[in-house]
Amino acid sequence: MSEELLAEQVEYYRRRAEEYDATAYGDVAAARERIAHIVAEMAPRGDVLELACGTGLWTAALAEHADRLTAVDAAPETIAIARRRLHPHPVEFEVADVFSWTAPRRFDVVFFSAWLSHVPQDRFDGFWLRLRDLVADGGRVLFVDEPVQSREKEDWVPGADGVVQRRLEDGSTYRIVKHFLDPDVLLPRLRALGWDARTWLDGDDLLCAEAQVIDS
């Protein structure tokens, strides 16, 4: 079920690529300003990796701070939009499955937005173990996602924990993984996996976080 659901999730974002910015953000210009502010607060400097970069709105903000930037996404359609958005900035884009992508090196910062909530619960621990191999010693993992208080906006699939149904503008529907983030649950879980993390809210609809490996 997990593999089938993840394949459907990727297909959803491939099909949504051209409409994503307008349907996800509404006022894209205002979203750019907000994103730039959040990223500036996080200060992602050095060699930065962005996972699940989507159409590149967050990538563009990261590019203003990073010395070197690599962006990975499973959907070639969203990568194509991100490439156009970032041209001529020298971002290294890769179309790849985030769960299986092999990194050429370790990074000072690993960043992802609206991604952790799409990670199935049975892959959560493995994903954070993988992040240990991606982040350099003393490096940081930064992420932004939707907090638990936003969960009522979704159309939940009955009998399927953490699965919602989304509809595209053409009327087609897809199931995707969705686990809204609750710091009271997230932070102890990360600590048990060897991560020291903190979270803060930007407005009432975005949860921001920073995590580092706990020194052994």
C-alpha cells in the first residue's frame, strides 16, 4: 500500500505542477515575500541541499543565502518550472526519488518545505536516519510545514490513517500522505532518533523547525 500510495502522490504533484503556485499560495507575490522572510530568519548558508523542491519558490529564496545549492524533486514537471524560475542562477537540479537519491557529498544545510507531512509514518525513522548521512558534522536540517491545527481543511480518506484526497482543476482526484505536524509529538520523536530540534510558528499556518544531530 505504501509504495502504491507514494507513486500516486508523485503522480499528483506531476499533474499539479502548472497549477501548483496559484492553488497552493494564491497571491504568489505575497508568498515570495513571506518565504524570503522565513528563509532569511533560518539563514541557510554554505553548501545547501533542498529536498522536494517543487516549483522552486523556496529554492529562489535559498539561492539568496547559499554558497552552493542542490535541489531534488521526483517530479520532472516541477523541476522544469523551478529551472525556469532560477535561471540563470547556477542551481544543481536533479529529478530523483527523495527516499532513494544518493548524495555526492554531505551538506551544511538540508532544507525541505511541505515535505515531512508527506512522509509515511513507516518511513519517518528511516528518512531521519538518511538525513544523518546527508548533513555534515555540525550541520542543520531546516524545514517548514503545516501545523496540526490546519488538519481540518483536508478531505480525509475514511479508514486510512494519514491519507487525504486531493482534487485537481480538471476534476481528477488523488490520494496522498498527510501528517500535520504537532511539536508535542514531533520533538520527542526526533530526540529519540538522536536529533535536537526546536520549532516556531510563522503566522498560524506554517510550522518552522531546525534540527541538529545530538553529539554522542
